[in-house]
Amino acid sequence: MTRNVFQAELDILRQDMTRMGTLVEEAITHAVRSLLNRDLALAAKVVAGDDAIDRMEVDIEQRILALIALQQPMASDLRMLGAALKIITDLERLADHAQAIAKITIRLDGQPFIKPLIDIPRMADIAREMVRDALTAYIHRDEAMARQMIAHDDEVDSLYKQVFNDLLGFMARDPQTIEQATQLLFVASGLERIGDHATNIGEWTIYMATGERPELNN
């Protein structure tokens, strides 16, 4: 494989990862929207779409391993490919969290919310932005953008603590809210984990650019 062919393969790899990231971002968006709008059809679409994302992870992983085996890439290219292997794992897990939120939508069908959902949508907006920015940082090797994950992740963590305390208060005051409050806690926890995985992508982007992997998610 010539160097030009190898570079063309890297370009295709980045395009495929961008496509996978777009599907993951859409899954998160649709999962949260399905919950807020009580849209069972949209929730079912998210659940069904997870298989396609899983297949993309496997396909991209196989191509990365083939490039490593066939090309004997230089150090910078090897870091990029190694980071890509880690990033597609994070993307697949992001999709799993979206699917879990969609399943909660289905589970809560017919139940009026015990409280207006305010902080959960805010968490979702920040988490989606983090996923988008993390992928943009990776594609453009933008170390500065990757480091911005820290501040956004702190926002998500702060909102999660607020949601956690609010829902615990509901459960303490009215035991009949425990079942739904627990499900909403799972949603908030999933969004918090989405922020963590986006931060992981930022860490791998910095590793790709510098050879060092900082701990952004403290």
C-alpha cells in the first residue's frame, strides 16, 4: 500500500467515524425527545437503530486493524489509529446510553411526569454539544477544543447532582413517586455518562495530537 493510498484510507476512515458520530448524536437527540414528547414510535426507532451503530463499530475496527497490519504506520499515524479504536468504543457506548433512555420512554408510557422536566433537557443539550465538539476536535486534531470538554463536563455533573437531589426529595416525600423517579435518575445518569464518554474522546484527541493523554474527567 503506497503512502497516497494510505492517506486516502485515513480520509475514508475519518468520514466513516464522522458518519457514526452523526448517528450517535441523532440517537441521543431522538432518545431525549422521545422522553419529553412521550413519543413511543421515536423511542422504538432509537432502540432498533442501535444495531446499525454496533455494526459500524465492528466494520471500522476491522479496517483500522487492517491498516495497522498492512501499512506499519509512522508514530503519528499509529497514534491516530489507536485513538480511533478507542473513540469508536466510546461512540458505541454513547449509543447504548441513548438506547437505554429510549427504553425508559417506553417503560414510562402512560405515566404523567411527577415534575416538569427542566434540568434533564438542559443536561441533554450540553451532552449533545459535547459529543459534537469532541468529534469535531478529533477530525480537525483541535487540541484546544478537546480541552474545552472539562468545563462542559463540569456543567453536566452539576446538573446531575441537582436532578439527583430533587428526585430523592420526591421519593422521600411521596413513596408513590419512587418507581418513576428511579427511572428518571437512570436517564440523568445516562446523560452524565454521555458527558464522560465525550470527554474520553477529547482525551484521545489530545493523545493523538501530543502523545500524552491527560485526565480531563476528574
